Amino acid sequence: MGPRLMDADERHRLMEEGRRAFNRGEFYESHEFWEEVWDVIDDPDRTWVQGMIQLATGLHKLQRDRPDVCRTLFAKALAKLADAPATLDGYDLGKLRTDATAVQAAVERGERPDPLAVKLIKAT
């Protein structure tokens, strides 16, 4: 069987379900939605969605008092998102990067930032 194809409506639905879960603090669930998209797309979008997945997983680990794992995942995620456009699929990746960078800096200082401080908003 060949690779699974995904139409634009299905991609939009999964990305949006992931965004909603992410913004509710359901980071594991958001990662699951986005992974379905990641499985079938090509670079460069694939790399950027992987960065989003790694941020979600890092925040999931932060919720479970694993700042060490969060720090590692955020470093990988932010590297993948460094050259991402300001928006992807109508979402503001610039703000996502800014929020994640602030959380990463707080973790580096030994603080315990609120994982819900990182939001994925629709681009305006």
C-alpha cells in the first residue's frame, strides 16, 4: 500500500483539533492530532510540524515535573522552528516561538513556568 494522502480539509481539521487541545493544556492529545499530519506531509512543513509536536511533548513533560526532558525537547523544537515562516496553516508560529523561548529560559533558570503560558493562536 502506498503512502496515505490527506486532503486540505482533513489537514486543517487535525491541525485545528491539535491547536484546541494544546491551548487547553492537553499537550499529549495535541501531539497525537499533529502527528497524523506529520506522518503524511513533506518538508519543510514536516520539520515545522515536528517542532510543534516536540513543544507539545516538552510541555507535557513539564506538567509532569520533568523540566530536564522539557529543556531537551524545547531545544530540538526551537531549532526546527528557527527558520519557520511567521505563519503555518493560518497559525502564528512567531508567537508560539516567542512563548516557548520564554518558557525555555525560565526552565533554564530553575523556575517552574506555567505550561499554559505557551499558546498557539490563529494568525491575524
